[in-house]
Amino acid sequence: MDDSQVPEGIDPKFACRIEIIVNSYFSIIDGKKVYTKGRTVSWVVDSEEYAIIELEKDIAQYFTWANNQKAIFWVVDSRLNRTGMLATDSQLLDLLRASQVVKLFMTVGAREEGHVVGEATNDAPNVVDKGANVAPSMVDDGTSPAANVIEEEMKAEGFEWAEVPTYGETTAGPPMAEEEEKEHFMTFGCDPHGDEPAGADEEWRYFKKVDAAVRESKAAEKNAVEVNKRKRARPIPEFDTECVHDDEAGARDDYFVPYTTHDLENPVIKEKDTFGDKEEFIQIMRTYAIKNSFETMVEHSDKTRYRARCAAENCEWRVYAKKLHGGNTFMVVNLSSLDDHTCAGSATLTGHQASTSWISRRAKDIVQEDPTLSAKKLQKRLQTQYKVELSYFKVWAGKRAAMNELHGTWEESFTMLWRFKAALQEACPGSIVEIDCKKINGQMHFSRMFVCIKACVDGFLAGCRPYLGVDSTHLTGKYNGQLAAATAIDGHNWMYPVAYGIFGKENNANWAWFMRNLKKAVGTPPGLTIHSDACKGLAYGVKKAFGHDAEHRECFRHLMANFRKKFKGEVLKYMWPCAWACTTHRHDALMEKIAADCPKAIAFLNKHHNLIWSRSKFSKECKIDYVNNNISECFNNWIKDYKDLPVDYLMDKIRQMIQEKMCTRQVIANRLEGVILPSVLHELNMKSRGLHYELQKSGPLSGEISGTTKEGKTWRYAVDLEKRECGCGQWEVSGKPCPHAIYLIGKVRQLKNEDFVHDYYSVERFKMAYQFKIAPMNGRSEWPKVDVGFEVIPPPLQRAAGRPRKRRIKASGEPGKRGPYQCKRCFQFGHIEKGCTATQAELEQELPPPRPKKGKKARKSKSEDVEASTTVVEPTLLPHSSPGMTTGRATLSPISPGVTTRRMASLSPISPGVTTRRMASLSPTSPGVTTRRMAAISPGGISRRIIIE
């Protein structure tokens, strides 16, 4: 803000401009109804010393209203959508200190018995004051315009608000493990290989499906009411006489001809039709030819003329178009009728008419709606729709051209990151966006990026538990780097994104840089817990950034995947109960069993998995009992369809998804009532059913809960409701009463389960988590231009050979993973029948013997062949053979030592050595080189395999 605009008495450092958009209203003054037209007024105030009463005095200089009326101020965004009523001075000061320009919306309503009711005017919105305490975020109840807009959208899709939400495992979660019932396994319904309850898209539970007939009847009734309320009909003009074709049409001297409107999917072209330019004419002509089952051949084409005919021989169809003077408009001068075709149409055309540019235009809208659509599916979709044969490579090139037109080129995407940073920090002041580059061979290459929106951090610190799941996932586009994210959990166990970023690959340097920025954003709140997978360098990054200020957990599902590779047998059944054990005594007892069964397992865990992975070691402040980092997997699955987008679109798309989810959950939060979230109460009510325990009281709020397992073992736990403790340890770790505490609560009058649930699961905390709004941003073309000071070069590509993988390789035991191969010979796992040397397994039905291996045929020495050629030996005939035929697989004589090889012949005492063909040809008695063909046609037809007597 310019210092010249600041009034005297206000420090320019604390100056802030207030812009108030006043809505039109009616007032009764001196018995007359006076209409006041709304407008926008603004002035500069001190952001450190300003109150609502001073705001009312300042606005009274511009507007007047009756004594029975009052001005109501609302917080608005750049699109004039109210999100909350301004109720306290602290709310106003928070707005003034957060930005140099604050926009408010003002309405004038009637004052009735302490309540303010909005004036009923045609253009003034309804104002309702519930008289309740307003959250510090200035978020009103569910009747605000923002909430109404979302509810209208839900109704349009066939949903409406449900008084009772739909409960399920994802929202309430499966029951806790009752270790006293089963010693080594969890309760029924809990999968030890699965994940804890966490949701990404669970908002549908608070909406119910509406029947289409009921929805249409309600819409008709609403329209009838609006028609009755309408006082006069306002005619809508067909066109604006002052409107021009575009901003530059008035200053242009070109000859302008109105363009003919064509249906791009089913065009109908006639003579004298006009097109914007030649390219538009050619594309529509291609569609026209494809839809009418014929192909064209261009006879002549230049900048001003275009002439084509039907590609079939002796066909009379012709088209001629030319460019008009003074512009780029093309007009069809001569066009033959479709009846002039003397050729036979084809049900399926070749891809001559469907050029790459034509495919690009058709694919633009398709890939914009579904960026994950593959070229193969796009090819099938276009062929089905247009009945034309398309080459895969042409479709792939067309899709790439469409993606480049929508998202820009590879090089531009990295340059746009700086403009995205400026636009985000301008729309959401206080957000942290860091971009790092690396100098390679004198050029600055993009290296990594970190994004943390201010509203997400404030909501995390105000309403979420101090827990962050950190993980990364591979990007599947041209940039095959990593997308890292830090995700929190709200009271519903719903995913709450806090920060995200990209870098080249997982290593110590990249993870340390990401975690340093994360600490800069969220700080070190009390009880902070970081849950991670087995990522390379992540443990180093957490230790380097947070040190001992945060508890570092390790995902037990990934730990077990590594553990199964080393150890088998009975030791596996103790691992999951050891992770779920909530007390140190239970944990140590199971570890002793693991050590007794496999001593090497303890050394393996201490060396390779020395982080926290058991509930008995969890902090009691976090109130999250997750042993798996499932919340990070929820985020990765949430954004998986957009991992192949360019980096600037990916960063902005994730921001949009977070913004939309915050808005939807804000509406749900404003609708909720009570103290504890309904899903948590439902979970506790389900646990309270069917409890058959014994109680020995030791005080009004304490006692001993005991029982007997199905195996006949007795157990007993001490419960103290005043201290909120139970001997099983579940209550202290999760923050929700365990079944033993629930049983004691039910035995004491005037006590409710919700009185003993931690504040993290309260409705107020959930509202505080979503009280902040992410301001909208303009499009890419409106982002501020930034001079980086150097040319940004994309990172060096490090792609493996072959097509990039779109889906990650699933680990063994993961849902959807194909099981190990099973041999059909020995029926063992890990290999197939080919190459199996094990003994054939015996079954009830005998299987055919395995196919024998093919061995190499034995060959005789040349000396033996020469001897066989000079000495005639009567061959021994095989069964089923004729006397005139000697087979190559002759049976050896009993006195024959077997087939004599060349090596054996050379080692014979009477042999002069190995006789080669060349040596035989040089012999004085040899007629020449004896080939195999010659030996085959020698007199007698003796085979090369003979019987040696």
C-alpha cells in the first residue's frame, strides 16, 4: 500500500484497507418505504486498534437505516461468497492482521427481540442469526450461502443431508483387540494383514440417496413457489446491441463475415458456409467425410484456396473453398451433394481422414475429463464412435499433442512452478512454498519442491491430533520422480493433508530437506508423532530435522513383510499380538516367546527395526493407536489418477482437491451438533453390547473388571474412571474408553460414555480443524509473472528401458497380489513344473510321468565311419521294420560296447589318432571327401549308426 493513501495517525506498517460490499435494502423512514441501492465503499484503518463498533460508525457515514434495523457484516472471498458472520472484535483483528486488503459483505436486517432477521427483498440474501457462539474462524451454520450452494449441488446429484450418518468400518473402525479372549490372535473382523480405519472420501456417509421421483416433485414445487413470488416479468433481450465480437473487433478494419455455426460431431456443410480459418474448415471437412463414410483426396491446397474430390475413382463429388479478402475467413464456394457420390460407401474407413491434429481435437475434451485414459482405450473409443480404423501410434501422437495443448510442454511445466508459488502465496498469505535447484554443468536444473498451505497447517494445529503419516509414491509421467506427502487425521479418522512436495528420488538429502521444511511449517507441537514406511533416507531425515522432539513410529505391515523374508514357522504368530499389545508386561511376555522360538529374530529386530512399532511404546499424548501407516496409503490412492500430469498441473490439482475437500467437510462440521462426533459414539455403543464381565467396586468411580476366556483362563483389569486408566492399556493409547471401562460406566448411574472420550474426538475440535478456508486461485494464464534470474532446465531424465510402469508392484500378501507359483509335479510353491527335479508326488489319481529331458545325440568317430564304408556288415533289423530298410535308431548288439565316439576312437591303441574329413580326403586310397550325403546313398543304404560286432 502506498504511504500517501494512509491517513494521519496510522502507522503505515499496520495500515489495512477495508472494502465493504453493501447489498441493496429497504428501510421504513417517516412512514415511507425507502430503497437504498448497494455499492462498494472502502477506507484505511489501523490493523492493531479497530473494533466492530468503529466499523459501524464508519459505514454510517455512507448509509443510513431505520432504528429497528442493524448492519450485519459477513466475511467474503473474491467471488462475493459469504462464509461466516463477523461477530467479535478478535475475529476482525485477525482478518486485518492477515492481509493488507480485507473484503466484507454487509446486509441490513430488522432487529426483533435481540435477534436480527434479514430484510425480505428480491436481491438481498436471507440472513439468519442463530444466537450461538461463532467459531474463531467466522464460519456460520449450515444455512450460509456457501453451504447452500454445496447442498444444492448434492441435491442435483440425487443426495440430501442425512439426519443419521451411515456408519461402517471405515468411519467407526473395527473393534479393538481383546487380548484376554484370544492369546495370540485378534478378534473376529480384524485382519492382521489389513489396515486401521482411515478414510479419504467418506463424506458421503452424511448424505443419503434421494429417489428421482421425489426429487423431481420437490423441484416442481420449488419452481411453482418462485413463480408465485415473482412480482413482474423482466424480458430478456435476445442479444446485446453494444456487444462486439471481441475486444479488438471495434479497432479492426478487416472485412468481417459472420461465421456459420456447425455441429462439430455431426457437421452439415452447405455452399456459402463460412469458417474462421482454413484449419477449422479442414478439420470440419474431415469429420464431415468420416461421418458420411467416404474419403477425400486433395487436388490443390494453398493459403487462399482448397480443392478436393472423393478418393474413389470415377466419383463426381467435389468441394471448393477459398479465403475471403481482408481476413482469414474461408467460404465454401462449390460443394457437391452427397447424392453425387457414385462410389460405394464403407462401413469402416481407414485412418486417412483422421489425421493427428484431428485426433488431437477429439481427444482434448476426453483427456481433460480423464487424464489417466491410455492411448489403447482412446483408440478403441474413437473407433467405436466414428467407425474409422486408427493406428495406435497416430492415436498416441494425437493424445500427446492434446496433453501439450492443455498442459504445456515439458520445459514450460518447471518454469511455471515459480508462477504457481507466487499465485499461491498471494491467494493464501502465510503458505510455505520452497523450490530448490541444482547446478549441473553450469546450468540450473530443477531439483525439488515443497508446498504447505496456511489453512491446512492452522487446521492441523487447532483440531487434529499431533500425528503425521509421511510417505512418497512414484510419479508415472515423463518426470519419474517422487511425490512426498505429510498427512494427519481428524476426529473422524479422515485423511487431513498438511504438506506435499516432489523430488527426484528417495535419499538422505531429499528427505532431510523435506522434513526441515515440514518442521518449519508445523513446528513441534506437544506429543508430535511421525509414522513412516521403510523409505530410503526417511528415518535419517526425521532424525536430522526433529531429533528427539517427535516420536518416530515404523509401519508394522512393512516390518512384517521384511520379517517374513527371513523367518518362517511358529515365530510369526507372536509378531502381530506383540505389536497390538498395549502394556509393557504383555509386550515383554510375547518378546520372550519370540526369543525362545527364534533367538535370531530378536537380533534382527534390534538391528534393522529399532524404531517404535508396538503400542506398548506409544506416547500417551498422541491418542492414535495405529501400528500401520495406512493414512499415507490413503493419500497415495487419493491422487493416483493424476500422477502422470506435468508438475505444475500436479501441484495445482492437489491444491484444488484439498480446497474442495476442506469446503465439503466444513459444511458437515457446521451441521454437526452435540459434544462428541456421532461415529465415535456409535463405536462405543457397539462395544457396550454383549459385555458379560464381573465387577468388584473399590470406589464410586473405580473397580476391578474380571472374566473368563473361551479357553477357561481368567483375567482381571483395574479401571479408574477419574484417572481415565485401565489395566489393559487401550484407553490411554487411543483416548476412547475400552470395553472394561465401558462396562464400569454402564454400572454407574448418570454417567455417559461421551463424558470419558478425549477432546480430540469432539465436535468442537472437528469444527476447528475445518474453520479455515483455502482462497481460490485464478487460472494459469493469470498467475503473476516471476523473473527467476536464470533459465530453469528440467531435471535429467533417468528412465529405464521399456514403457514406464503406471501401477506399482504389489508386495507379497497385499490385496490384489497374485500368489506364489505352484509346481504341478511336486505341488510345492516357489517354482513351476519345468525344471523340477523332485520326486513325483503321489495322489489318489496317478499323474502322467514328466516329460524326459532331451539329450544330445551321440556321434561316431570318422575312423569308424571309414571302416563302415569299406566293410559291409549285415544290419540287425528292428521290430516292425522291413528287410530293405535300416533305421537310424538300431538296437545295439549284446556284444557291442556301445556307440564309439571320435574321442574313444582316438584313444584306441590301434588308432593313429583322430581322423578328420580333411585327412581322409588326403589318403592315397581315398576317392575324395566323403560327405554325409554320399554316405547315405552308398551301396546297400547302410545307416551311419551300425552294429559293431
